[in-house]
Amino acid sequence: MELPLVVGVDGSEPSLRAVDWATDEAGLRGLPLRLVYASLWERYEGTSLAQGLDRPSEQVMAEDIVDAAARRAHRRDAEVKVSTDVLPEEPVSALLRESRSATVMVLGARGRSAIAELLLGSVGLAVAARAHCPVIVLRGSHDNQAKSGTRQRIVLGVGEEPQNSAAVRFAFQEAETRKVALVAVRSWRHPPHETTGHPSPAGEPAGVHEQRATDTLDAALSEAAADHPSVELHRRTVEGSARKALLDASATADLLVVGAERRQGHFGLQLGRVAHAVLHHAACPVAVVPQRMRTR
């Protein structure tokens, strides 16, 4: 049984653009599309949307929202099988449960108002930090489409993932499905005083650090590259912070893929700093792929 691609909708324009993007993605993957609305969003956003519609019932309004999203998906691609559901619970819990039986989850970056933007940003971060499937947040100018992006490349951020990690496999599969190039990026630094787990002699040349980054990149990619020989792969090592390297690369990408480097903190599971930064500032959609969990 094929698990669906799930989209969280709320009636906002960003969530409808997410429906467009996800419909393309479902068509590319040959997957069903599931559109869900967590009805308790109205507790936070108020009933302003209902005013003028002469439909005070939250349930009726929620059904209208998912029905409109479904019609939009059908207009986008009539071949994609679409289902809808209204979930009478708060959004984080609803979306996390949906992620257990989803191939991918797609979320818009903002909601219907300035207050909602902050709220839904928090929801998006919470879902990305704890979801059981990859979560794609539609940041940046993505032209509302997945199947024929204008930049013709996917960027993969390679951190300390093990060989053939979930993020690496996801990025290769996306590049193969879309028939675009994959650019794998690994950052490196040459600090004046070593603080990593690999201390080196004073005055060690920068080339040694860059070579380590190259070796890490090769090890992370080797198995997936062999499994996807049709993917045009470019390896890039960049001096500086991972955050800056990936944000710069996102300006020329249709999708940025990073691993969800989860840490157990005082407030539950939290994303690592790099994933958190690109979700806020990337110039293209960001896919956060579940990885191993770290403690601190």
C-alpha cells in the first residue's frame, strides 16, 4: 500500500500554494494526495474568515476549506487521487499523527495573518522536529511547482550523517524523479585552535581540513550515488559555516534537503541549528528528513 503525500491546509494563500506544489510532487511520485485541516486552528486565528460567509459553524467552514483545496488539486492534475479530512484537534498533534502514515508532508511557510504567521511558524518547526516522515516547508520563491523547477537542481546539505543516510537517499530520489542535478554541499573551517574531535598540529594547512570535508562528502554519498547512476552529481566543499553555505546555495536551488539533526533538550525534541536556520531563511523549499536523535 502506497502511503500518501500529506498537506496541511488552513485556507491561507501559502497553504493553497502548498497544495499546488504537493500536487505536482504527488504526480511525479505516483502517490495519492491527502489534504488535512486541523480545525482547532480557529481557536488561535479567530472566526474572521467565517464572517461574510454566513457559515458560523467551524465544521462547515473547515469542510469548505478542504473541499476548495481538493478542487484546486484536481484542476492542477486530474490524475492525482485526492482525499480530504477535517481533524478536530490542535495542529501539531494532528500533523504528527498524520506523519506516521505519510510518505512526505508538505506545509506552507505562513498563515492568514501576522499573528498566524508566528503561530504557524511554530507549528512548522514543531512538526519538522518530531515528524516521522520528511517534511517539506515551502519557503522562498518556488513558482508553486515541483515538477519543472526553474533552477533544475537540488541541494543536499551533508553534515555528520552516516553513509547512505535517510537525507542522502531522499535527495538522490528527488533528483532522479525530477531529472535534475544534485549538488551535495559540505562546509569546513580552519579555526586557529582546534575544538573538534580530531586535533591537529599547530599550523596545519587549510588543505587538510578541506580534504577531510571531501572525504566525509564522498563517504556519505558513495552508496546512494551507486544506486542512482543517472543522477548528475556535483560535490562542493565550502569554507565557512554550514548555515551560510546552505543559505547561499538555496538561492539557485529548487529544493534544499537537510537531515533533521534532532536533539533532546529541556523542551522536548528540537532541531539542530542548521535545520532551524534554513527553515527560517532559505530562498527555496526546504525538506527536513528524519535522522538519528542526539542527546545533550
